Amino acid sequence: MKTTKQKILHLLIKEAPNALSGEKMGQLLAISRTAIWKGIQSLKDDGYGIVSQGKNGYALPYLPIDEAKIRQQLKTHFLGQKMQVFPTIPSTNVFAKEEAQQKPENGKVYLAEEQTLGRGRLGRVWSSPKGKTIALSMVLTPEIPPMEASKLTQIVAAAFVEATKNIADVQIKWPNDIVINGKKLCGILTEISAELTQIHYVVIGIGINTNLSFEEMPPDIQEKATSLLQVLGKEIDPNHLIASFLTTFEKYYAAFIATGNYQPTLQICRQHSAVIGKEIYVIQQDSKRLAKAVDIDEKGQLLVQFENEKKTTPIFAGEVSIRGTQGYI
């Protein structure tokens, strides 16, 4: 049975981003305005970005992540059947790993409207203001050799391309970024707990810029990052995107685990690559070398031809970064 606080939150989510008066909520829930006020304050303490709009009442001024709406559209067998949604959290990946260390639950998904300590690959900061991005982490327990785990990042990227193909023409910047119009839209972080021959669990984190305006972005990333809002010129429903992505990812992931067939993913990654055929910089620690991106091989490695060399060299994602010669890509 829902608590009064949960009932108030449900009303605000249903009405978002419009306001609902305390009086109207009191009538709908058959409780006093004082009880409504106390519930609102408690939700604010939990991290929900509820704002007061005078006589109009209270509002969530953004389209919130709503587990019920996700489940209405989710078509998966195991992925997301267990789900946890946070209004704010330091990091969904860190929380997911902490839980997985105790008991990994295959397919469990963690979602947040705001991360305060989000990070990307190589420890980079990932900015995710409240209600403007999607922070998603999922726990998987694949029975594959640890060396095969890097392919999971590519499967995530391919699934995101497929899940968004009807709204945006996105590309994959090997190994773990989704870009559009040359700017970063989404980042993927895959973290593994394994022994030499066995994977204990994998946590894959995805950060998606959904309804983030140009002005809301930190100045240092405004020229190299974007959002679906900026590309489409309108806000998008995060719940539809989450359900679509999880459904698509499960399809590709389950096929890969069952058969070992990486070809459908590889084909999408090649067709939608933002780097193949371009001159790039391959950056590793203090080294920065000019190369041409030639292809992605069967292992998910990027094949490059370094300057003044005729042979192609496979690049493993590991500790390597890729940059365009004229900027981010």
C-alpha cells in the first residue's frame, strides 16, 4: 500500500511539468493541506526537485523518471524486471557495484535523475543535473570469458543506435561514446569483477543527455557535448527512451550470450561509426599519434593505420582515448 508521500509523488509525476495546487491534492487524496505540505517537504528532503509556484501549487519542473511508465512499455524477459529509481545519488555505477559485491542480481537496473559524483571512462567527471539527464546502470552475470567482456560496451552502443533511430541519427565514437553532429550525447562505462577465467559480474553505466539545454551545460563541455533537447528542439520522455533501450539491448545481449554471435552488433558499429575512414589521434598516457581509423575487427578492436605506416594496428579500448584532428571528433 502506498504511503501519503508516495501518493503525492504519483500526482506530481502524473501532472509534470505542470503545477498542482495543495488544495487539489488534498481533495484527491482526502487529506489536509498541512499533510500535503509535510509530504512535499519530505519529498524535497529525499532529493526530488519540487518547486513551489505560489497560488498554482507545486510542480516537478521536468519530465521525471517513473518506474510505472517504464514498465508499461518494457518488453524484456529479465532486464529491468528488478529496478531501483533514485531522485539523486552520488553514482549509480558505484551503488550497483556495492550491491553486486554482496549478491549480483542479473538484469537489475538502477536509475537516477541526478548524479553528484558521476564519472566516465578513465575517471572523467560526468555531469548530470537533476531531471536533465538519465543515469542508468545495469548488473549482468554473463557466462563468457573475461576477454569477451569488452564487446558488451559495443552491444550497448549498437542497442542505443537502434533504440533512437526513429528520433535521431546518432553515431558511435569507438569505444564508448554516442555522438550526434560531432558532439557527445551519451557515454558508456563498463566495469568488470572477474578472475582469470570467470566473470563474477559486470556493471554497465550509461549517461544520456536528454533534456539539457546549452546554457545548463558546464562551459568547458558546451562545444563538445549536446543533448536530445538541443538536437530535436523539444523535450523527450525519458521513460520511453529507457524502456526502448533496455528492450533493444536485451535482444542483442541475449543473442550474443546464447550463440556467441557478435556480427549483428559489429555490423551496426561499423555502419554507424563516427571514426572509420577519418584521421584521428590515438592518445595513450603521454603519447599522441596521428592515425587513420580503418575498421573494427571481430574482437571489437579498432584497426588503425598510424602515420607513415602501411600495416594496420589493432587498438584495445583499455587506457586509450580517441580524438578527432579538428576537435572532439
